[in-house]
Amino acid sequence: MRGRWSATRGIPRAMAKPAAKSHETMLEIPADRLPRHVGVIMDGNGRWANERGMVRTVGHSEGANAVRDVVRAGRSAGLEALTLFAFSSQNWDRPPQEVFHLMELLRRYLIEERAEILDNGIRLVTVGDTDRLPLIVRAPLQELMEVSAKNEGMILCLALSYGGRETIARAVQELCRDAVAGRIDPEKVDVSLVESYLPSSKCLPALDLLIRTSGERRVSNFFLWEVAYAELYFTETMWPEFGKEDLMKALRDYASRERRFGLTGRPPSDSGPVDSSVPSTSPKNSAVEAACSVQAVPSQGSEG
């Protein structure tokens, strides 16, 4: 039977292992107002290119450069985890040439950014149906996850061939198999137990902030379970133009919000800080570390 992680996975931020923060960021945003886990729907590559009379693949290439900038900015800001919705389950239905280009960009990123990821103590993990990825992507992906598994810096999670509905369906299938086998009692199934079957619960803090670029205001089948109490931030900026200042603007907006999680807000007389992280974060214990250190990519084999 699986370990039952709390659905809220909450501990005060002060008890969590602090990530490295730049002096600039520490002055701008108090540590207890910084999200531990930020997810990004990287939208607008194709439209950015079309508006400039270029083919969509050029937009994807420029978007890859934005990935580098935002990963660096997230690490400098002191984020504990950053998840990028890099390729959705539905993206496989795009024209074959575009899919091939996206896979090549991913392969190139994994190879070219390997040294920077390792030098900065970043730990790479993935969520999604990665057995669908071509071998030219799976091989460097698996290798980089393995060699970065013990790193203690920011967690960089790539959502690849990922769909929220599909992920929940697979989790329910696995839970049902365990119930049929007698490993769990159906009467004991609750939110915490269901959550423990989700890949994100094994390697990521709970999602605090979801950013979507390009002006669209939907979650597009990304982290459907995890987004339950996340703050949502939408920007008109297309992904190829999204950079450090845009990320900092989103983080400042997050820091200004009061997170209530269905409870009442602060009384007007209460001028103290709100501990926004308590219900939304997860303990970093040895079991979680072991589970998420390497998620094997089988050897068989986002929006725009």
C-alpha cells in the first residue's frame, strides 16, 4: 500500500529547506511571500511568429531561448520548483514536421543546458507519458535526470507528453488495481490517497502559482488536480518575449495576494503577515526525495 501524503501537503515555509536567493530578490519579495512551486503554460510561440510573418517553428526556437532565461531567473529568485508545460498529450496531433521540430528543440536543450543544470545544482524531473518520446529525447533526458538526482538546488520539472485528465485517469487505474488486489480498502479512499497516486505528489511541492502567457485564460488540461488552490496569473506577453522581469512581475503579484483556501480572510485589525504557504506546500522528507530523484523513462519506444 502506498504512503499517504497529505492532500494539502502543508508546512510553514520557514520549516522548509530554503533555496538560494539573489540579494535583489530578497529585497523585493519577503521569503514568506515567495511561492515554492511555480508552473508555466508557455503559450504563444506560433502566434508570435505569425504576427511577424515567420513560420511557427521560428517561434518555437525563440521560445526555447525564453526557457533558458526563465529557468535562470527562477533559480535566482529562489524558487524551490519550476514546472514548464513543454509538450502536451494533444500536441502529438500537430503536423509531423512541427512535432519533429519540437522534439529536436527539446533534445538540443537537454544537451546544451546539461552543464548549466549540473553546475547550478538543479535537479531535473519529469511528469507525463514520457514513453511516447523518441529515443533521441529519452536518452539525454534519462541521463540528465540520473546525474542530477542528488542535486539540492531548484527542481526543474518538464511536463512532457502531459495531460491532466490522462494523468488522473492513469492514477485512478492504478488505485483500482490496488483495490482489486486487496492492497487498499475502497472505504479508505480519500483525497490524500488519490493524490498520492499522482506523479507530481512524489517529486514536487504543491503548486502555488500558475502562469500562462499570450493572453489566453484557461488551464488547457495542465495540472488539473494540482491547480485546485493555486493562484492564477495571466499575461498578454507571448512566451518568446517572456523573461526575468515578467517572471518577477508575476511573483510580486503573487506576493500581494491573500490566500484563504476556502477560509475567511484576515480581520481588518490584523496587520501581521499571512502565512500563504501553509496549506499549499509539501514536506521534503526522505521518502519524497527518493521517489522523485529519478523517474525512469521507459526505453521502449503546450499550447502554441
